[in-house]
Amino acid sequence: MSLLLKRMSVRQFKAKPVADEAITAMLQSAMQAPSARNQQPWEFVVIKRREILDQLSETKGGAKPLKTAPLGILLLMREEVGVPYMRPQDMAAATQNILLEATNLGLGSVWIGVYPREETIEKVKAIITIPKHLIPFSIVAIGHPDHATKVEGLRYDENRVRVIE
Ligand SMILES: Cc1cc2nc3c(=O)[nH]c(=O)nc-3n(C[C@H](O)[C@H](O)[C@H](O)COP(=O)(O)O)c2cc1C
């Protein structure tokens, strides 16, 4: 089965830590993402500290997976680089690459959206000191899945496709 079809959101994790080599592999994959004019607007905060993960899990309803995740990767978007209107797309590509690398490594993960919700951005900034030129974009909660996950199956819908020949 393709890696893409294996990926699914995992929201409950075992306490077991994620190996440093796996963290490096996920960061490498994130930075390998395509970006407009190759501007690479990303920076990352690797969060292992339980207390910070707990605080982040309270920033919005959807952040609850961070309550059990032993690892969170916070993606930060740089403000001062090249093509401003393409930056969120670049950041989304980097976020997706982390999810895929996590799947590749047998880890579970879920994308927790931050940007562009101002309220959540501010809450994250209140927990983690972030330089002014960086905006919290997303947090990926990562860990060993708490229970076996069942892949949903193909979502392919030919009605969504139009072919121009
Ligand atoms: C931009 C974005 C923001 C998301 N935010 C959250 C979130 O805050 N909390 C959460 O549990 N899942 C979040 N997700 C995960 C989606 O809920 C999930 O991808 C979707 O339900 C499809 O399920 P799957 O990932 O298992 O294929 C987000 C996904 C995206 C792309």
C-alpha cells in the first residue's frame, strides 16, 4: 500500500518517546518540501517537554492530541521572505511532509491547525517565546499510536474530476 494511503490522523499516543533520529528524519522531510521560488519560509520548534505540550493542548479544542503526544513540532512561518501570499501554501507542504515521514517511520501524527486563527496564534505565542518575525503556523502532534489504527480506504471520487482532452 502506498505511504499516502497509510497516513491517517492519530490522536492518542503511548508515553514512549520518539527517537532523536526519527525527529531529524521528519525535520529533513519538512525542509525538503516545495516552496514558492524556493523561499523556504519555515522554522521549527521541537517540543518534548510534557509541561509545554500540556499547555499547548489547551490552546483550542482540536489541540487535545498534544495531551498524550510525547512530541510536538511547531512550524513557524517567517514574515520577511520573498513571495508573501504563497507562504501559507509552502508551510502546508512542509507540514504534510512531516505527517508522511511520521507514517513512513511507523509513527502516528496529526496536524493541529494554528494559522490563520489570531486567537490560537496569540495563545501559542503566550506559551512559547517566538521572535517577532515568525508566526506559528501549525503543530504536529507525534508519537507511537496508542492503539492499532484502521486505514479508512480510498476517498477517490471520480465525480470530483473533470478531464479536458
Ligand atoms: C489545516 C488542517 C488543520 C487541522 N487541524 C486539526 C486540529 O486542530 N485538530 C485535529 O485533531 N485535527 C486537525 N486536522 C486533521 C484533520 O481533522 C484530518 O486530517 C481529517 O479529519 C482527515 O482525516 P485523516 O487525517 O485521518 O485522513 C487538521 C488538518 C488540516 C489539513
